[in-house]
Amino acid sequence: MHIRDSVALVTGANRGIGRAFVEALLDGGARRVYATARDRATLAAVVALDPGRVRPLTLDVTSASDAHAAAAAAPDVSLLVNNAAILGLGGPADVSVEALRANMETNFFGTLHVTRALLPALEAHRGAVVNMLTLVALVSMPALSAYNASKAAALSLTQSLRAELRPRGVAVHGVFPGAVDTDMIRAFALPKTPPIDVARAVLAGIEAEVEDILPDPMAQQVFAAWRHDPKAVERQFASM
């Protein structure tokens, strides 16, 4: 699909990669961008990027009713960016069950709720779904056990959606970023890619019809190593 003249809905658009997506979509000529967040008040700076084209919506992705309300308010969506996510810290032996559930509710069920709600619009416009995943959906970092598991589940969902929706005219893209310079991983001391660079790379991948998008140098390097020797990458991540 083409970004120019598209109508996009971005979850978790108030900061980080979500806000960068709004900016990149505007730069790419999107006709309208629905920017969503749990607290609509946090979207003021995002709306200010282009008040004529950015429309704020309240959306807690863990709520199926919120997802359906957003879909009703945005019937013209042709591109869905499932970006909203949380990250829980802790190894599998000590992370709380509550943290595991919270990560699954947002990162897996949230993606499912919003995608299901927007399917009628996406099918009508022969649109696309973008699921923001992560390298640790492929290989786990033990200190992020809840996040790993939820994103691995989201990867499986992405593959299932792709198979189901392709015959219905909807493309499904999975994105596997490495370290991105956002609040979520600011405490981790490693090189990070600016969010706007990731967002622009993802939009280019959509237009090029790339199903699995590797939007930054770390993603590309780790994915190449993983394809060559997945056990070596597993051991590397286990030591982090």
C-alpha cells in the first residue's frame, strides 16, 4: 500500500515510536492520522504536529470496548499500527504473575482487540496491519521474561493474521526493532536508534511489501546471525 493519502491509526501515539510514527506518516503524505492513547490529554503535543490531520482518540488497548469505540470513530482507517506496549522486568523464576498478565494483556491481547475491531475498515480499504514486535520475540533476554513471552505470542498472532487476512486483501507486517531510544529502554546502556528512523524504515517496508521488517542496524545484524546460528544468538542474549 501507499502511505500518501492513507488513513492511519496508531496506538500508543503519545510518545516514543508511536509519536514518531505520527510524524513520519504526516511527512509521508497521510491524509489523516488517528493518534491514540489511554489518556487523551497526553496527545496534545502530537495533535499540534498538524491539527488538521491528526485526530486524538482515547484507547486503552486492553479494553475490547475501547477498541470498538475507536473503530466506530475511525471508519476510514486503511493502516493500523499496533504500537502500544509495556515492558515488565524480571526473570522467569521471580517475575510476578501480575506482571506476566499485564504484559500479555497489552502486548498480545491489546494487539488482538484493536485488530479485530478495525478489520471491517481494513478490509473495505484493502489496507494493512503493522505489529510492532521486537528481536526478543525471536530469542529471549532472561531479564525481560514477561515481555519476551508476550511479544513471542504477538509474533505467532502476526503469522496467523497474515495467513487469514491475505486472501481478504489485508497485508500484515511484523516489525523486529533492536534497541530504540525510547523511555521504555532508556536505562539500558547500549547503542539505540532514534524512533523517527525506525518509523520511516517501517513505512518504507510497508510500501515495499516487506512482511518482516528489520528497521535498524542492530535488528539486521542480529536477525542475520539468528538465521545462521540461532543457538549462538540464544546464548548471547542469555548472558545479557
